[in-house]
Amino acid sequence: MTLEFHGESLKQAIAVLETKSGDETFLLNPAARISGALSPETKVTGSAVEEPLASALTRLLAPLGMSYVIRDECVILIKGR
């Protein structure tokens, strides 16, 4: 997967990830959103060139103190590692 983000919001980044991955559904952790720990307006900056989705996500999310889990066929972006 090739990605390039220059200060786009997580909301925008999720839309790009869903489009480029084809079949994957991406969500911000609902509990973290409700508590205010995660905002869809958080800015994402980073890139990946012809990289597997898993490693690209790990590298893009790490500077934000975030990671992801796969649950019920969804990729859920979470706060923490």
C-alpha cells in the first residue's frame, strides 16, 4: 500500500484507508471517542510506499501514540499500544 498524509484528519485518513484497502472497515475506538481520548480531527502526517497495510498503519499511528486491533472484521484505531 502506498499512502501519503500531510496533516489530514484521522477522519480523512480513514476514508483514504478504506478506499485503498478495498474490503477493510476502519473505526476509531468508540469508547475512546466518547471519553475524548481520541478525536477524528487529530492530524496525521506520514507516508508508506508499497508497504503491507499492517506495517504502514503501525508507522503512521505510532507518532500519535496510537495503534490498532482487528476485531469483528474491523480495523479499530486505538489510543496506546
